[in-house]
Amino acid sequence: MQTDFPLFPDQASSFAFQVDALYFGILALCVFFALLVVILVVIFAIKYQRKSDDEVPRQIAGHLGLEIFWTAIPAVLALGVFVWATVLYFHLITPPPNAMEMYVVGKQWMWKLQHPEGKKEINELHVPLGESVRLTMTSEDVLHSFYIPAFRVKKDVVPGRYTNLWFKATQVGSYHLFCAEFCGTEHSRMIGTVHVLEPQDYEAWLTGGTANEPMEVAGERLFEQYACHTCHKMDGTGRGPSLSGLFGKTVALEGGGTALVDEAYIRESILNPSAKVMAGYKPIMPTFKGQISEEGIIQLIAYIKSLKAPELTSME
């Protein structure tokens, strides 16, 4: 896309071209059939206009071939667009497994962003060129929507749950970041900038300035501060389950059923611990709702994700 064309932003992500291609493909189909209908209406209106008041047109009972033709062609085109859009949709919602993790908290009226190394930003996000980035997002108050036009990505940021978005920047530069959901009186000022840097420049930026505490370190500090370690002992002898190597596993629940231990499950366990209790344990964990901020919960999640399962030693 031409950068000086005012109606479209840059194509600065790996799938921006694919999104635009789908958009223009649908637009071309709509324009083609709209013009076809208008042209045929004009032609038929002129060709078949009544020559006199006594003229009676010849009645046509039907034409099976014509009916099949104008039913089959739109059906094939509609199914083609559906398949095209579906393939692109699944690409947009499926980040690669090695994507860089970053965290976003929306709040009236700002974006708070944090890198896994601990670097924090307000209304700005620095990312390396050519590397997939996965954002885990939530809101502290109302519904927001994280929107980067140049990357062709937009996702609602919902209070009380986590949503995910990913992209891979392909062009160095600074790009607009908007909230695309009306969120209050200062909604129009909830804007920011995404800076795409060369990998070496990103590393220099990341290590420069004020030192930041890595997220898993901050999470470990909160884990100790709220005495979580007294119940969730690493050797599994506590009143709560060991968290080592637990993230990403599917666990059995009291009363039946299973649950995947992901970001949403951990967050719910912190704020509403009796909702999904692991099998073999009692619902004795207190709620920390109102005590830990969304940023603190994200740090705890980062710490729990960093806990690896103990290595088994073989007996000879």
C-alpha cells in the first residue's frame, strides 16, 4: 500500500497484506455485481420499454439453465470468500509457539504495557522487527479495544478475563495505537504509539535506562509477600497443589470435570479460588480480590509459568 495514500495506513505486519487482499477482494466482488445490476437494468429498461399502450410482452415461464447459473455462481463465490476468510482468521488468532510474551492492562484512559524482562511502558510499546509478539491483555475497569491499524490487528480488552492478540512487525517505524471501543469521556485521548526497532536497537533500548525487575522475580516476591508458599509447597506436601510444572497441564477438578491451567485459570484461582478446585484438595484458599492489582496478577502468572517440573533422577 502506498504510504502517501491517506485512506490506508502502512502494511507493517506479516499479515497486513493478506487482510487487505481479502478486503479488496470482497470490495471488487461488490463493485462488479453492483455495476452489473445497474448496467443490466439500464439496458433492459431501454430495450424492453413498451412501444405502445396496446403492446403486451411475451410471457416467459422459466429457464432451468438460467436459474442454475445465477444460483450456482453466487454460491461458489460466497463459499470461496468464506474459506478465504476462515483460513486468514485462524492464522490471525493462532500465534506461533515461540512468540515473545508481553502483557497489556487497559485502564481509563491509558495503556499499561510490560515486557517479560520487567520493562514497563505507558501508552508506548517497543517491539523488535521480525519477531512474533503475543499480547496477553485485560482491563482494570471497562471494556477497551487494542487496535494497531498498520498491523491490521484489533482485539477487545475485557475486564475480568484475558484476551490474546499477536503480530509480527515487518517494517521499522512508529505506528498509531488506539482504543477502538468507547470507554468513557476521555476515550479519544486513549492513544499511544508502537515503535518497531531493529533487533539490536530493541536490545539496547531494553537494557538502557532505569533497571527493571523481571516479571517472574516480581511475581516471586508477591508469592512470598502473600504467603502463597506456605500452602503451595514445591514438594507437593502443602495444603494446596504444587505449582511446579503445572502451567499448561489439564487437571482434574473436585466434583468432576477438568480444566486447563492457563492464564485465565490462574487468575480465577487467585480472585475466586473456590470456583475450580483441583481434585484431592479442599476449598480453603482465601480470595485475594481487591488486594492484588491486575499487574500483580500478571506478575504472579509469569512466576508460576517459570516454575519447571522437578527433573526425575533414575535409580540404578
